[in-house]
Amino acid sequence: MAELVAIGGGSNQQSRFVLAEGEEVLLGRAPRSGCATPWDRLISREHAQLRMEAGRLVVTALPTARNPIFHGDRPSSEFSLSPGQQFRIGETNFFFESGEPTDDGQPVVAEHVLGDEVLTSERFSNPASCLHALCKMPELIAQSRDDAHLAEQVVDLLLDTIRGAAAAAVMQFDSPAGGPTGDPTADASLMRWDCRDASVVRFRPSRRLIAAALDRQQSVVHLWADDSEVDDNFTLNNDLDWAFCTPIPVGPGEWWCLYVSGQRRFAGLREVGSPQDLIGELRTAELVARFLGSVRQVRSLEQERRQMRQFFSPAVIEQLADRSLDDALAPRSGPVSVLFCDVRGFSRKVEAAGDLHALLDQVSHALSAMTRSILKYEGVIADFQGDAALGFWGWPSDNDEGPLLACRAAAAISQTFAAAQADPADPLYGFRVGIGVGHGQAIAGRIGALEQIKVGVFGPVVNLASRLQDLTKQVGVPILLDEATADAARGPLGGESLRRLGRFRPPGVDSAVGVYTLESAAPLPTAHRQAYDAAVAALEQGDWTAAADLLSQTPPDDPCSVFLREVVRGADGPPESWDGVLSIERQGSVSFKTDAT
């Protein structure tokens, strides 16, 4: 037989009403017949109609109701409840309870869901103990070595603070459903418990209570009489007559539960139909749980921010802060600038290294130098591949300055490594870098395993940046850009900082790409620059004789001029199929072959 339990805001303000299937009754302060709550002046004489239908309680507000009925946090004129749910009128809470037996035929232990309105309906029974608990919490959290140690300290605190508590436990779960086996206590990834004294024997937390609290994501209490015969679905100990469990969300997919069980001797009440006499004490446990949950969530966010700072610039983190992590990391397509940076001569150093740990330390410094420059100019670290780093711009939102920022990051990396060559004691001494920068459409965001916070970039522009980095070896310059990057950055950087090298077709790229170098040293004098630009134009147009003459007017040690002289050296002219495009072979060499023939 189902029951409706009414609990008011003061002592002796509680009633229990039996509800039969199909029966309609009135609820009010003084109804003609039905359920009476005379202590609450905010409830009308006849306030609502109650009707049992298929095991659910249907509540309908009457026209005579002067105040709203709150179902959850919202006023409602009609709603239905399943066992374990509740509603409120005025200062009185109504709990719909099922009196059906359990599947094993044992008597039902009364279960009560304690929402915020219930837990705040009573004052703290021992304010001094509650204040002591709150004052201890920061110290416990600061001194805890790990989660297991923190759980042990919280258990001790609950036993010291809550009168009538005989046993307490702290458990950790990876999901609010209690895990795949159906036994929450078995699926707990962390469990610490203790009892007040040796009088509590064979204590084991209730599987049913934990599952109910996690499922409802609210605090739940079980009450039973001393002589109740219960199975191990409930708290297992003959010396206990109540148990309380409150769930704590502490991070993505992670929940803790505080579990307290004890005896009601301090209040002298034995009735299982209402937990009213326990509310004042349980408020302390609820407050400890909320404090712990808040601090744990802050810790989780701080750890998340620390991880993000390794890969994201402050500007990117600021953009991510206003969104949920899943939304913020979701892959998106758009214009992206990609920087690929590789340490020169690393393979030879590995072969010759007598101390691999010392070499690894040098490589770590090299990767750190790349990372600092990429993050300084608002980039994102996508990956480290041995001695190489991949950064990009244009995520989590479009960035019109992405090409310019990528160029400035590339220049900063190059200057850092160049400056280190003057000091043999510098960890970067002996290392040089090649950097390729490309700009184009790509997909950026969380790419790969869903469990990782790592983000990446996917598209042809990534391959292009890598191929440009390879080409820096043949050209002998530290930085090469594609034409899209050069066009976008030319204005802010100044035309003298960029020099066209020609049109190239990298392996794996269908179309020809204009390639530019970003000057890392002083630009060529005007006369030399004019001769160089004219030589590049002549070479692309097929007048290699003129190109060779013009290149002879440029400095003999200028890397770009040296590279182009090698291209035209010993040739009477371009091949018959010449379309102005140099093809880059996969091994990095440059040929005259074209895909147009």
C-alpha cells in the first residue's frame, strides 16, 4: 500500500496517509475528508486532489488553492509522482513512498529522497560541530597526499562531527550509474571506511542506497527498525538503524559518495516513516559533501588549465573558458595557418651521442624554445614528433591574423636558435632549425582518442608545411612560407622581409605553390634585391640565360641565389615541358619534371 508522508517545518508536524489504487482524496489544512496538515497556514483548507493511478500519484491543484504547489523547483498545477519523489506546499514537504515488498520478500526499509528543500527545512542540530567541520576541510584538502588519503581524513571528520554516526565511508565512481556490474560497492574505484568503535561489526555500505543516490543525484536516507529483517541490499549491521548517502560530482564522469550510518538514539525517535529528526545532522554531511565537491571541481579545473597551458596560448584558453570542454574542443573546419619546425642534424647527433640522456635534455630545451614562441604568438601546439613541433592558428575560432602570427612565431624560433650559437654552454648550441609555414582550409580540434584533451589539425596544409620545412634544407634558409601566408603577412611584415623563391610542386600536393623565404637577417641591398627578383621572374618565364646573368649580380653567399644558380647551372634552357614549376621529390631534391607533361 502506497503512503504520503507530510513533514512540516517544526517538531511534531508530520502525518502519514495511506493511498489506495484508484482512490481520490483531498489534501489541505482542514479538508472535509482526506489528508489534513493543520499546522501550515500557507496550505488552503482544501488545496489539492490526490489520485492513485497505476502505482503513480497524480496531484491536481484545486481552484481554492491560494498558494502554489512546487514540484521540483517550479510551481505546477498538475503532475504525477513515482515512489521516492516529493512536492512542497508552503513550509510542508510531501513524500510519496511505496509500501510494496522487495523482490526477495523481506520488509521494505523506508527510503527518503532529501532534496534541497528538505535539507534546508531544519536548522543545524550542532552548529559548533558544523563550523568545526568547515574549518577543518581546507586543512584536510591542503594536507592530503592523494585522493585515498583525503578520503580517509573525510571519513574521520564525519565520525567526529555527526552525532549518532557509527560508521562512514567515502567512495569514488567513474559514472553516476554505479558501474557495469550492478553492484556499486564492487565498482567503486576508491573506497575508505571506518567505524566509531568496535560495537559496529560487519559494516558494509548498502548497494541499493548508493545506487538510489547516484541515480537521482540527490541525497537519500534509509531508515529501518531494530528488528527489521533486511538483506545485504541494505546497510549490513544489526546495530544501525539509518544510513545516508549523498553523491558529489567532482569532475567529468567522476562522482564521489559520502556514506554515513548510525543510530537514532540521540533523538529517541524510532519511526521509519520520516527522517525529520535526522535532518539537522545530515545537513552537516551534505555541507561537507558540497564543500568537498566544489574544491574537487576547482582542482579538476586547475589541472585542466595546467594541461591546456602546455598546448594553448592564454588567448586561446580565454576563448575556451566560456564553453564546455566538449563544445570547445569539437573539430571545426576553416582557414588555418600551420607551422612545422624541425631540429637540423638530430639524427647524426643521436648516432654520435655518448650520453643519450644529455642529448634528450638538449632536445627538450629545443622543443621548449619552439613551444614558447608558438604560445607567445597565440598559437596551439598540435603535436611533438621526436625533435619536431607542429603548431597552428585559426582555432577555436577564425583568426585573420593567423598567417602573421605564424610568421612572427617562426622568426622568433629562428632568432632563438641563431643567438644560441654564440654560446657553447647554451643547451641549444649546435642545433639549427628548419621551419615551414602554410595557410589553407583544414579541420582543427580534438582529433583522435576521445579520452585525450589533445587537439590536432588535419588537412593538406599540414603536409604542405612539412614539405616546405623539408625544402629549407636544400635552399639553406631557416624559414619558408607558401604564397597564401606571404600574401596575408606582407603588409604588416613589410615587403623587404619576404622574398619569392619560385613556384614548386611538393610531393603529395597536386597544385603548384608559390614559395617565399622570410628573411631572418638583414635584407639584401636594393640593387641586389632588384637583380634577384628579376632573376626569379626570368627563370619562371623560361629565360634561364637572363636568370643566370641576373643571379651573378647577387651576393655569392646569399642562400636563395646559390640555390637558384644550382638550378640553372650547366643548362642551356628549361626542358621542353617547362611550365615554370620546380618539382620537389620525396627525398627532398628538386627536379625540372612537371606533372603537366
